[in-house]
Amino acid sequence: MTRSHLWQYVIVLLLILMHAGYSILERPNLNESYFSRGVVLLEDGESLTQSARLQFRDNMIYDYQQIDNSARILPLKIKNSAKDSFYLTTTPTNNNLTGPSKKYTHSQLAYNQAYYSKENMPLTFYRVPTPPDVFCIYIGELKKLRCFGMAQ
């Protein structure tokens, strides 16, 4: 190995280390809870009351949802994250806190709940630019936009 090749290897190694450091620093570090309240509009025009909380803790996102009289906890494992994206998988411990509402027979609600209830299903959360006290994500696989605030 010649001396010029040694410098090239050193430069490549430094660039790799700098990239790794930048990636770690740019990772979102969220350890907070975000809340939302509103309505879910169904295909037939009917509306249901909805409240939700996203809680970030220990490389997990806990999605607490209450739609009408049905409540669920949906734990999601963070597989990877970048500056404005989270790559998640569903876990087998999705829990119904109350029985499913008959409203879940509506196709979009039923599809979302079936998707969440399968183990290791991929979900990609793309963060939408918002003010600091608002957290909006677009869920690519479900084609769904969700927004949360810091206030309960």
C-alpha cells in the first residue's frame, strides 16, 4: 500500500464517521406525549368522536386511540428513524381496552385496525413541518394524516 492510498483510506474513514455522527445527531429524540381530539368521518357521512394520544418511550411509540366507545393501545416498535421519518413495525401486543364498536365494520376503520393488529407490519411516519407544539405525521402505508398537540 502506498502512502497516497493510506491517506485516501483515512479520508474515507473520517467521512464515514462524520456521516454516522450526523445521522445520530439528526435522529428525532422525542420523549413526550401528544394529544388529539376530533371526529372521524365515515364513508356514509356519519361522524364518530375520536381522541388519541401518541407517547414516545424506550424506542417505542404507543398509540392510544378511542373512537366512539371503542379504545385500543397500539404499541409500535421504532426500527429506524431519520430526521423527519420513523420506520416502525407493529407489535403482537395490540390491546383492546374495550370491545370493538360495531362502527368498525366501516371499511376504512376495519382496514386500519386489521393492519395494526398484524405483527411486524411496516409503518412509515413522515413528519410534516409544524410549529414546535404540534406534531403532524403522514402514515404512508395507510395514506393517513394525523396531527397532535402538546395540550391535552
